Amino acid sequence: MSALEQNIEKLQGYLARFKETGIRNRVAGQDRGGNGGVFQTISPVDKSVICDVARGDASDVDAAAMAAAEAFPAWRDMPALKRKKILLRVADGIEARAEEIALCECWDTGQTLRFMSKAALRGAENFRYFADQVVQARDGQHLQSPTLMNITTRGPIGPVGVITPWNTPFMLSTWKIAPALAAGCTVVHKPAEDSPLSARLLVEIAEEAGLPPGVLNTVNGYGHDAGKRLTEHPAIKAIAFVGESRTGSMITKQGADTLKRMHLELGGKNPVIVFDDADLDRALDAVIFMIYSINGERCTSSSRLLVQDTIREEFEAKLVERVNNIKVGHPLDPATEIGPLVTEEHYNKVTSYFDIAKEDGATIAAGGVKVGDEGFFIRPTLFTNASNKMRIAQEEIFGPVLTSIAFTTEVEALEMANDTQYGLTGYVWTNDLTRALRFTNKLEAGMIWVNSENVRHLPTPFGGVKASGIGRDGGDWSFEFYMEQKHIGFATGQHKIMRLGA
Ligand code: NAD
């Protein structure tokens, strides 16, 4: 049996229970149908129905928010070491079921096993990393003044909502849920309607690890009803959101009446700038990796290549050769590099840019075609002869599609890099240290890598500027979001108090 056949057989085993019972919501440690009925989740590999999913509506979100509110005091007050142990057991549980998570995620989203097997393990790492900080998360400062001993302390903000997208959904949800739980918050998770499988696995693993009922609740459903209610619910104190910029703007409005704290991780149209003095072989590898890995459905993807005109021809020629060599195929085949796009709607959106590129006068140098009609497969695509004003350079396509634009001077490269509504990541390739310092100083992005692809280090801040988001995750920044600072001042003597009406 080939590796692909073996993986398909294992997947069938994992899916059997979902096919039988569908995916139910999980509220206060109990399975719960959706008051909105059911919807179906479809595999982008062959358009088959995977299973029914309970469609939560506002009343289901109300029940989950109430469960999270009831579970909050006990979870907040649980001794830190006990909470830490539970979170470490969640990490162990994820590792133990990493294969199941990865196979289900691939089938649900079209992501390839080569990347999802790592993403599942990264989910465990997220839990382990934040579990290790539980004990000191509430520590504060001592700020002495002449008349007062001031201390600060931090406490969890309360029940929070976590709303996640369909790209690498398991890893992304742990990136939010792990620090929220470590901070002492309880959570209502609304996963993306297009990728509900792995969210169900996460809540099961968490409860098996000893997470008390109601501490993590999962309500499936659509953004416009379940998601909307979560952002409006008065018991929910903050929303951690990952998704599109226009959705981020919508939920900010929805949360206004209840003064919700919002953390928004949104879209990007990230530039990779390659100067002619760079190590061009490494730059080529990184450029290809950062747009064609994870099906290009990656917020940090470098979807705009700004390449110096002195090397453009040679660099693009090498790029075309490599892009044409990328293996598109079944996501469970270990050799596959790109799988199908997540949904028909997304496939239609991404492929519409093939015509838009032509209309705008760019050249399709590689790809630009659909692959078969069994699933939502396309060839990885490269647009050349583009300008930064074109739609293919300004809009987030969110697929394996790269737009290459030539520049002459450093000033011009910087202008183009910043000429976008987004500001999530930037990648700079040069061996001139002074230029790298100068350039990164002016580049409008929340995260920049010099002579490197995106390599995450969990203690570093993750987030974007401009339309790419508000707020940061990672290290203590995550705790700042899920916790409230409190100041307490103790008088150290009989300082003079101003007497009015005396
Ligand atoms: P999306 O905005 O369509 O949906 C994200 C989530 O929001 C889903 O769960 C959806 O149901 C929910 N939602 C939609 N409307 C809502 C509403 N009115 N109220 C409450 N919830 C609502 O995004 P998507 O298409 O699932 O994901 C792709 C996007 O996510 C891309 O733009 C990508 O760049 C972005 N993303 C950003 C990051 C980051 O860290 N910056 C990471 C991954 C993905």
C-alpha cells in the first residue's frame, strides 16, 4: 500500500464517528445540537460531504457564554500550578492525537500533510509555552512614591470569545486559546464554518486532559449569526479574532455597545524585497516557500515580490522553473506540495485573478490554470510585468499566487513596499547591513525578517499594523490582552490630605 493509500485508510477510520454523529457543539462539557439546524462541511479534495455540523445560533452562543461565565471564578482561582498541569496535559493530548488532527485538517481544508503534521505539533507547543508562564502571569510591579507604596497586579479579564478562520485552523486556535486559558480566562470558541473538524478534536482533548466543563466551549456556526452574537454578548469581555480585514472592522462595530476589548489579526499583502547584493539562492528558496507553502493561504505569505531590475530577469527565470516544478496533488500524499483551495467560493475568488492579471496588462509567467474538476486545485501561479498599482499587487488573493514587480532604487522599493493598505509582515534580502537597518526602520509592518523566511519564535510579538490588525500575540503580549492590570496604592504614613469644606 502506498503512503497515500495508508493515510486515506487512517483518515476513514478517524472520520467514521463524525459521519455517524456529525459535529456537535460543546457547551459546559455537554454535547449540544445547534438551534440553527445543521450545515455540512465539504472536502475540497473531491467536493464530498464530510459530515453534518450543528449550526449554532444566538441562543447557542448565549448558552455557551453563560457556561463560560459560570466556570470563570473557579478557573480563575484554581492554583496556578494545577492550571499549569492541566494545560501541559492538553499539550500531551495534542501530541498523542497529532496524526488524527493533521489528517482531519487536511481533508477539511485542503492543506497538505507535509505542513499540517507540523502545524498540529505547533499547537501542542503553544499550550506548553503558555503553560510554562502560568505561575508568573499575575506578577506585578512595586512602584514606590514618597507617600505611597504602589503595587500592580494582573488578573484574567473574564470569559472571552475566540473567532478563527479556516487556514491552519487548529494551530491558529491554540495560539489564542492557550494563552487565554493560561491567563485564567474561560473561552467560547467559534471556529470557521469551513473547517469545524479540528476544533471539535481540541475541545475533546482539553476535557480529557482535565479542563473543567465550561472552561472551553465550542459553538459552530456562521459569522453573521453565531459569530455576531459572540461579539455582542455582554458576558464576553474580549474578542480575539483572526480573519479578514473587513470582518475585523465589522466585529469592531458589533462589539462597540458592550465596549469589547478587541484583538484583530487580519489580512496582508506582504512584500519580499530582493536587492541585487543578496544571497540570491537563499532568497529564491525563501520567496518560493513564503508564497507557495500552506497553499498560499497564509496571512504572512510574501505575495508581492519586489525584485531589483539588475537581477530581475535571471531571478524570475529561476522562479518560473521552480514554480512549474511544484507538485500539486492529494493533500494526504507526503510528496504533495500544494493541495486544493479550501472552498468553491475561495477557488472562484483566487482563479478570478487570472483574468484580472491579464486585463491589467501583467504576464502569467507560470500557472494561471485550474487542475481537473474533481476538487478545487490550481497550478501555483506567478504574475510578472506587474506594477504596484494593479489589483494583483494591492488585493489579498490568499492563494499560491505571486506578483513580481521590478524596482530600480532603494527609495522606490520602500515606497512600493509601503504603498498598500496592509502592514503585517515584510521580508528583506540584502547583504548590506546599513541598508537593512535603514530599510526595516521605514518599512510599515508589524513583523520583518531580514535574510530569512518567517521563522516564529513564540516569545516575540506577532501582529500587524494598518489594515493588518490591532494588538500583538506572543510572550507576555498575549497576557496583556487576556488580563487586566490593577493598581493598588497603600499610604505609608500620614501624608497631607487636602481638606475641603473644613
Ligand atoms: P473571515 O473574516 O471570513 O472569517 C473569519 C471568522 O470570522 C470565521 O469564523 C467567520 O465565521 C467569522 N465571522 C465572519 N463574519 C463575522 C461577523 N460579522 N461577526 C463575527 N464573526 C464573523 O476570514 P477567513 O476567510 O476565514 O480567513 C482568511 C483571512 O484571515 C485572510 O484575510 C487572512 O489574511 C486572515 N488571517 C490573518 C492572520 C493573522 O495573523 N493576521 C492569520 C490567519 C488568517
